[in-house]
Amino acid sequence: MDAKKYATLASVVDETLAGRTGDARRLLSELVKTLDATGTDDLQYYIFASALSKRLESDQAAEINLYLRQFERTQISLFNLLAQHLPTVQMAGPMANEVLAGYIGGHDEVTLLDVGIGSGRQEVGLLYLLATQRRLPRKLNVIAIEPDAGSLLEAGESLAEAAQTLGVELEFHAVHKVVEELDETDWRLFGSFGAPLVVLGAFAVHHVRSTGGTSARDTLFRRLRALQPDAVVLCEPSSNHDSPSLRERFEASWHHFGLTFRIIDGLQIGGGEKSAMKMFFAREIEDILANAEESRCERHEPVDAWVRRLREAGFTPCTDFGMVAGPTAGPVRVAVCDGYLGLDYGDETLVAIVCATSGVPARAGRISPLLLEQVA
């Protein structure tokens, strides 16, 4: 890290908070002049400068965007790069599925309440994992909460195809809402299933926003606890991007994404692909730093906060993940912690698979040898 460039970015934040937007724009302009527009070494500075320029509605945004445009690809192609090469993305879904399989596998009928199902890619993977373990349920009820109608439709179709292929009876209930819009009718539906219930929230619960001084996340977990699920499994980045303080969010996001970029820099892939992968996170960084408080979506929290929220809602964090030592994928290792599996770089968890139960914690699904081979 270039200490002088970072200090200038931090000063832009401080001047913005002090209401001296003219000085903030001037500092930003001076910083951009020092950045290397011919290479990629300063890409992280450009990405953060771009986010701040949009917050400031600065004329500098056009110049920065001209530089960043060379790395543009579709968001889905960027995600596919991450899923193929970045260990924290590559490992999270399969490991969460291994944990989920420990609670879903072996039942005659089971219900999966999915908070933010997206396109259903992970859930399809879960079905095929259970098939390889020969522990597929006869019937799977899926309650799919998802605000994007297209993704919800795709998830239903993908799961139906997989279930038909594998011989599983599937009952798919689409709930086209954000979590904050769930009403009593929805919760009565969720509680109407007599089968064992498991809850999944994969990179979705950090989007839940609180309003009116109440914690929507705590309310969500209390409502889930009332359903008495066998387990709740979350996949979440671990960083403090929920803070109302712009300065704190800037420092936390610089640190968190900086570590992620360092992992990307060490991958055995081409420079163009590395830059493209970093650009995937540009939208998240822009949301964290540029958007107004009431409209921000990327509200990540440290993993300890998620474990605390679940415990305070009446859940019991899982303490036995059935593994003595976790696998590694390049510089990323799996750390077995109280309530979660951490995908760690150095001594810091970047992404966590959190697991809690409604009672005395059962042993979670053992991480399979096949997964260890895939991520090694």
C-alpha cells in the first residue's frame, strides 16, 4: 500500500464528512493525477476514488470511469471468474452445502427456507451433493424468498429440473419479496410445514436494512427461532460495512477488499483476469461509500456479530463441524471456530459459514474428502 495515496483518500473522506466538498474534490483531483493510468498497479485506488467521486458528484468521475472502462465485463462473467479462481468464493457455497447436508440428508421429507435464493445455483449443488452421499430426501419443500423476479423464476426451473433428474419430489413456494416485507401471512405459511426445517441465507442477510430504530436482522432471527428450525446456515463476508460512519466504512472496506485483492494478485492467472475480478467488487465498494445511508444495500458485519445475533435470538451456535483441520486453497485456509467456519487469509476471516441450531447443537455435516480435493 502506498501510504501517501491512502492518506489522501482518507482526507477526501474527512473533508466530505466536514462538509468541505470543494476541498474534498480538489484532493481527489490531485490524487488521480498521481495515479498510473497506463497500468493496473493503482486499480484499487481508482476503484475507491471512483466511489468517492460519485458521492461528491465530482467532475473527476468521468476521467476515472474512462480508465475503469477498459476492465468492463458483464457482472455474470465476472462472477464466473470469481467462482472459478477466488478461493473465498469457490469454497463458500460447497462448504455451506456440506454443513446443510448434515441436517437435510436422511429425512423422508424436509423443508428448506431460503432467504435470498438468487438463481438457485447453490441449492442445485446441494441436491447433487446429497445424491452423491445417497442421502436425498424423498420430498423437498423449498420456500424461496427472493426480490428479483427473474432470479426467482430461474431458481424454480433449475431446482425442478434437478429434482426430476434425481427423482426427488419437489414443492417450490416462491415468495417474491425482500425480507423486510414479510407479513404474518408469510410467517404462517413458513410455520405450516410439519417436516424438519432448515434455513439458508447465502450472501443475502446482509442486505436486510433496519428502519425506525428497530433491528430488522434481530427481528428476522427471532421470527426464525419461533419456527424451531433444525439449523440456520449463513454465508457472509466478515467486515464492518454496516456502520453509519463513512470513515469506519471506508477503513473497513479498504482493509477487507484490499486483502481480497491481495489474494487475487497471487493467483496463477493472467493480469487481465485479475483486474476483471477486482472490478466485480467495484459495485459493492460504490454502494458502501457512495450511496446515501437509507439506500445502501451492502451492509456486511463482522462474523462475531452474526453469531451474537443468532445467540441472542435463542439459537445455539454449532461447535462441532466434524473436522479437526480444514482444507486450504492457496493462501486461504478453513478455520474451525465457535459458531462458524472461517475462510481465512492470514489470521483474518474474510468469509464465514455460520451455523446455529434451535437446541443442543448436533454435529454438523462432515466436510467430505471430495471437497478437500476440489479446493486443495
